[in-house]
Amino acid sequence: LAVMWTFRQLAQTRLASLREVFQAELVLATNIMRHPEFAEGVRALLIDKDRKPDWQYRATRDVPAAALDAFFTAPWESNPLADL
């Protein structure tokens, strides 16, 4: 998923202002940390240290478009960085 997030984020913010990039990054980072795959990666790397994560999707081609879209959908009505 990380490769897919990176390319999509870069494509979507290619012409954005620095402010818009930071706002988009906050949305993506918040959604990544709330997703079960993040916890599984932490478990495999830092807790059990087995480096054998049991990913929900085995390959990027297995990730449904809706699942990827959800990472770029704000979990709030107004971005907390919008008024800064």
C-alpha cells in the first residue's frame, strides 16, 4: 500500500501549494495510522520482531480502488490545518 499512497499523493499534490500539501499529508497520515495494516506492520517489526506481517492484501493489484480512496478521504469535516 505504501507505494500506492506515495504515487497517488505525489500526483494529487503535484501542483498544490505547500499549505495544501501539508493538509493532504495530514489526511493521509491520519488514515494510515487508523488502518489495521499499520498496526500489523508495527507488530511485525517492533513488537514481535518476526518481520513477517500478515498483510490483508498480498499485492498492490489486490487492493480495491475503494480501499485506496478511503486513505485520501478526510476523517473530519474541516481540516485542522485549514485555519493556520
